[in-house]
Amino acid sequence: MIDPRGAYGTYDGTTHGDDLYDWAKLAHDLYFGYNAMVADVPHNEIVKSIFVAKLREHDLPMNDILDGGIVLLASCIPLHSDDEKRQLRFANRVKEYLDNEE
């Protein structure tokens, strides 16, 4: 999906792909709303609910995927030093997730 490592079709990378990372990267945006926070607009809750439904439908490890997604979101905070308000939106979302243990 996103991670180019491992064997995908005729491509054979030098390391193993990481499906969990790919799902966590999707959670970073689809569940936690990275793009919405960057644009400072409300997160689309329909997208979030569809993402959760797909995780459940395919019996994927939701807690691991969401925990990975929040780590990815937290890792973006220093990368957005050009906008302190955006950094604060990220930090608040990370804190909210950790406080509520969704």
C-alpha cells in the first residue's frame, strides 16, 4: 500500500514489508485526521467510522493500528515547527487519545 519494502507484484525489496505500518499510516490520516489538522478544518467523522468498520470487517488489530497511528502523528509535531498552532492541534489530539485510551 504505502510502504515500498518487501515483495509486491514483480518488485522484490531487500527488506520485509510491514502491513501494520501501512495501516497505522492510514490511521494517521483517516482515523486521527492529519490532513484536517494541517488544513485546520473539522475531521470527516464519516471517513473515521468507515476506517474503523474496515478494521473490524477484516479482523485487524485495531488497538495496535491506532497506537501506531498516534505515534506517527506525534512524530509530526517537530516537523511542523513553522506553525505553532498546528503543532498544538497535533499535540492536543495525541493527548486526547492517550487520556481516553480509545
